[in-house]
Amino acid sequence: MTRFSFLVLVFFVGGASVAAQDRHEQLFVNVYAPNLQHGSATPPRLFLKGHELQVLSVDRSPDDPLDVVFVLDNGSHQQNLMGLAQDYVGLLASSIHEPVARFTVLLATKEPQILEETSKASELALRQAQNRISQQSRDSDGADLAGGIEKAVHMLKQSEGIRVIVVVSDEDDNISGSALQKLKQEVVSAHILCYSFLLAEHDFFGTKARSAWGVRLHQLADFSGGEQYQTDWQNRKADQKSLSVVAERITGERLVAFKLPPGLRIDSGIYTPKAQFSGDSHSIRASPFAVIR
């Protein structure tokens, strides 16, 4: 039986680079803080190695738009689901509740192609429904998923706002072990938070908590502090639950600026602090940050 599947991987990128940070300079992590969206004035507290970090600000400036790049894998075996993937692009964009946003659709061919650029989610959804990517175009231009992701990261580094990458793909494609390690480094250096969910025309092998599909993309998402989601594969065209969850997470993410306390001694490396909110004894993972001395 022919297998058709898509994996959607969402990257949330904060608006600042964390390569080579000094102890006296600001560091940045992304924290899911939906309460701040609803008027709470209490910022999250950050902890690392038993030390509380000095939170300086929690920001999503209205002057800096949310910037989303959708990367569509161009593999020939995805012919039957490319239209559905374009529908999911429109559905996800329409579910993100931000007053100022910018959306780009990038086709991951050997030479990545920009298909759409717009500031209106409704316009993006309409164009994706009307302008289907032809099979002839997909076959002639080849596919490079890893290169498409790298291109999206490069594009978003030029943005001053909150940055998001949504990768629509089947499984890992050409992301090898070495490519995964390279992407992990880019995730940290560009301050990327990743979410993924599976979309397919078959049931998912593996366990309920861990699909056997898209293993390396799952590792990339987990490394960044994100999660992987599965759609209801039997009713995929009507299932918006996972899309709504991812959109809610993107909308609720905040960029937290902080400094390391004088008493905390750490070497060069990658660190993932815990975030805690007032009145809640539970903590959640923030995105990782890098320290290079």
C-alpha cells in the first residue's frame, strides 16, 4: 500500500540572537505565557541550577510583527497531499491571533522558491486554496527539505519581530544525522522553539506517546523545548484540534530577557532554564539558550 504522510514542524524564533553572550549582557528565552496575553502583570520567574535568574522584561512589541515562514517539502511522493498541506497552511495562519503578522510560503525545492508573501491570514488562506502547486512544477524543481529550513532561518534573521517557521513535510526526508546536528545548532544560535504535528492518510506506528514517523524532526522539536502532535488521521480534513493547539502556543509565546546572577558559574554550552508563574508550584521548560565564552 502506498504511504502518504505529512509532518508539520513549527519553529518559534525569538527576536534576538544568543550566540556568544557575556555574563553582563542580556540573554533571551521563549516562554509560553498565555496569562500575560490576558492582562496579568506578573512575569514568569526563571531558574537554572538552583539559581533564580534576573528577569528584565517580557516582551512582544506591537511594533514588531509576528513573522511566519511556512516551508513546504517538495518530494514527489507527496503529490496526493500537497493540496491538503496548503489548506493546513491557511488554517494554521487563520488560527493565530496576532494583530500584526507577516506570512511567507516557501517551497523547499533545490533552489527554495517564495510562493506567497502577505500580512493577512485570510488572504493567505484564499490564495492557498485557489493557487495549487502543480505536479509538473514539483517534479522539475526537485526537493531539499533541510535546505528549505536553513533558507527560512536565514530569511527570518532579517526580521526584527517574533519569528516562526512551520515546516510541512512527510517524515524526515533528507535530514540525515549530520544535518540534524547542524539544524540543532541553528535552532539554538537563532533561538528557535519547535512544535510538530503529524498529518497522514494512515495510522501512526509506534506508541501513543511517540510516533515512529519523523524521528529526527521529533528530536529537533524536543531539543528546542517544543512538542510533537498527531492529528486525527481518519478525519484529517475536519480535524483542527492540533492546529488550534499549535496556534494557541504561538500566540501565547513571549520573549523573556534576563541576566545570569553573579553567583551562577557556568561554562560555555547550551542550557534550558525552568519557568514558574506566580501562584503555581509547577514549572515548565523555557527554550534553550547558548553561552559561549
